[in-house]
Amino acid sequence: MMLYLLGRHPRPKVSLCSGDFLVGLRYLGAMNPSRKRTVRLVVALSAAVVLASALIYTSFSAASPALTPTQLLHDAQPGRSYQLTGTVAAGSVHREGTVLDFSVEDRAGGTSIPLAYTGVVPDPFHEGREVIVTVEKQGGRYVGEANSLITKCPSKYKTAPPSENQNS
């Protein structure tokens, strides 16, 4: 009673479970326009931060690094797919029907993994070329995922031999 005499009104209680929610909306409608803009800005920026965080989280959690044959031999678990990177081993490419059998070895040589691949084979694919292929360990062998073979281009920026030096 005393509050009404001083010209102040108690803030209405807002409950989402009862009909009092509409009273709360009327209270927001009577809010100062500059404060309303500030509240909208804070809500919009908060939503943007949440969405950006979700996007960053999903992009990093979905990324799977490409493993070398040595790393794959130590880390591979049956039923899980991995990106394998390395060079196609010399003398390892054989085709039997639709299946392409070849081995991928570390860039420096050494460990090599034989795998069976079905799907599209890029034109630049040949022995000695760097490749990336998605593989899965099935039993004791590695099987390439269909249409996942990618060949890497050789570096354009190699040191030219002295006979091709254009600055002389």
C-alpha cells in the first residue's frame, strides 16, 4: 500500500507456467527503448558467440589427421577409418578386376602397408607418387574406402638444376 502512495509499483512476477507470462510481456513492452536495444544486442551477440563456438568445436572434432604407415601400424584399430598418407611403393601396383592392390610407404622409405582399393583412380596415380587414401583395418588387411584416393601434386618450387638457371 505504501508503494502505491509513493508512485512506485511493484515489479510483476513472471511465471511461464501460469497466465502471468503476459503480464511480464507487458512489462517488457513498457521498457525504455534504449535499454530494449541493449538487451536485443546482448541476446544477439550471445547467440552469435554460441553458434561460432559450436562451429569451431565441430570443425576441430571432426578433423582426422593423416597418418603415415608407421603411425598407422601402431595406432590402427579394426573397424575405424584413418587417412593414410605416403608414397606408392615401387613394384606394388597390381589390378585384379575392379580391385587395385598397392602399397603405401613412408616418404623416407621403410615401413609400407599393402592395401586393396576400389573406386576411381586419379590420372596422376603411379609408383612413387604421394597419395592420401582413407583406409580401414579389416581383419589383418587394410581396405581403402571407395573413391577416397587423392594424389598429391609434386612441389612447383623445387631448386632448378644449374643448367636451367635463368638468372645468368
